[in-house]
Amino acid sequence: MLSAFATVSQSILECLAQILMETHARLEFCLHSWGANSYGQLSQGHVEDQASPRLSNIAALQNRPVRAISGGGGHSVVITESGEVFVCGQNNRGQLGLGHSADISTLQHCPILNQRVTDIACGWDFTLLLTGSGCVYQWGTGLFSYAKRALSPHAVPSHFNSKVPCLVPGLDQRISHRVTAGSAHCVCLTGDGDLFLWGSNKHGQLTTTESFLSSPTLLKRSLLDGEKVINVWSGWTHIVAQTESGRVFTWGRGNYGQLGRQISASEDTEQQPAGPVAQGGTQEVGLPAEVENLRGATQICCGSEHNLASVGGSLLSWGWNEHGMCGDGSQANVFLPQLVPGLRPVLIGCGAGHSMAVCAATTGTETNSAPLE
């Protein structure tokens, strides 16, 4: 499937460019997609699920190079290098930003106020984007019901009830650098290292006692020991952030091990916006805490409830493991980051319930050099 949070990395593009220079070859890109396709989110012109990769219909791109791709519960979004946006799939809540609610089974251009788009994030049934000028837009009504319940009898802000891109208020004095999203929450990282959070707080992922935040709310730096944030990732119900010193903090839902750390008794009861934790129930951890053995990670990615990280050239995994995506040969959840043996990744990526790693390998007959796995 077109996986949530998937991007085309600059580092892999640089590797490909080097290959081209060395081989004098011409490289052409195509888009493959597979998996659930009930709404046409694979951009193949039909709504049949696909168990193996197949070429997507990218005629609308007209050979434009792709910068990033992202997927939500049933919709997909593609950004080109020139900053244009193309969408397909489920649109019952206006999550495609086209102003209507009809599903689209092949990629279609989404006009975004004539602004260049630099980053994209899909929630379950809403979409966030970041423009080159640092503005954040949101569309899709997937969070409307959450907002209505939380804010009644007050009106719901327009960015929760729009089927076309709508400017997110409260960030106008900031230059945003990155956006990411969970199933029902939103995250924005600014250029000066601050995090803003909004949306559903059912699992404590917004670090507040409020059940819902209608506008971007600053995460206090004191919760991260006063450090600036340099990158942020989101699973469906948890958040991972890396600070300027290389430290990695996690918070939000932890019952599958997706926080990658032990939960203390005091921490377990400090903030429970969704109610008390029953035996075997959900652990709600609203305050960030460091995962020490992830310090210095060079790459991190989140699936729905599991994670991967590259640390010191090795691959670590933790969290939900029902489908074996933690790579340890079992289906038992992993509560602390553990080594995935035999892999030294160049790039890593997660889907909702699967994991990927691009690894380099040397070829030849030299006896004094060990191959990279």
C-alpha cells in the first residue's frame, strides 16, 4: 500500500545520482502500490485490493519528479519536486482537498492556493501540508466530531470542517519546518525548534489534561529538558521527538511498547485523560521521557504502533509486533528497543504494520573487506 509517513529521501536520491554519473545511465522513476484499495488509494483506476506491487497510474504527474508520498486510512497524497500536490482515494470527509466528497481512483491535481508545498502528512481521514513560506494548511472533516464534542456549545474552527485547504490558525508568527500526524492528532515543528500540537488527546499524546486541542498549542521546552527539537515523528497515538543534542523523547500511548521505555508507577498515574488504567488496559503517558539507548539516532520512523531507528549503523525496533514487524522472529510486542540482527540500514521506513530497510552490499572478490549486510 502507499504507506503512511513514507517519503522519498534526499540521501537515496543522492545515491542514485552517483550511480547515474558512474554508469552514464538514464534513470526513470515509476510508482508502485499494493494492499488495501477499497477507495482507489492505489491510483490504479479501480478499487480491487492488490497483494503484490503494481504500477500506479501517474499520468497526471506528467513526468514530474516526486518529492514525497503519504497515506492515510484510505487516501494518498503525492508531492512533486516543484511543490505541486496530487491526491487519490477515499474522500468521504473531503480529505483530498478537492472541495467535494467523491472518491478518486487515479491521482488528480489538487490546487493549493498557488503555493509551493514542501511537506505533507496524512491523518486517518484528514490531511496537513506545509508550504514553502512556512504556513500550515489542514483539510478533511475527520476531526470535526472530536472537536464538536469537546467544544460544544462553541463553534468548531473552520480548519476542522473544510474540504479544501484551510490555513491553521495560531502559527502565523512562526515559520514551520515540518508537519506530521497521528490518526487523530497533528504536530508541527517550527524552524526555531518548538513543537505545536493539536487535535485529539485521547491517549495523552498532547501532554495536557484537555481531551481536545482546537488550535496549535506549544509544547513546553521544559518537558524536553529545555532543548530545541530538530525532528519529530508520529505513530497513530504516540509521538517521538529528537532534540538538538541527539536525545530521543517519546510520549503518548504505550500499551504495545511503542514508547520504548519502562513506565514508572508515578508516571503511569500522573496524567490519564482517557481514564484509569485497568489490568491489561491502555497505558496513557502524557509527559515526554527520554529513551536513552536511542541517543544519537540518525534515522527514526513510526508505523501505527511500532518504530524503527538507526543507531550507530545498527537497526533497532520496538512496539506492536502482531505481524512480526519488529523483525525478531516472533509476534510478541517489544517494550524496549532491540537489535534487528544482520542489517545495517541506509534508509528505513514503516507502514502501519510493516517495516522496510534499504541496505547496502559490497560485491567483488577482495578478501580484506567485509561486506555490508
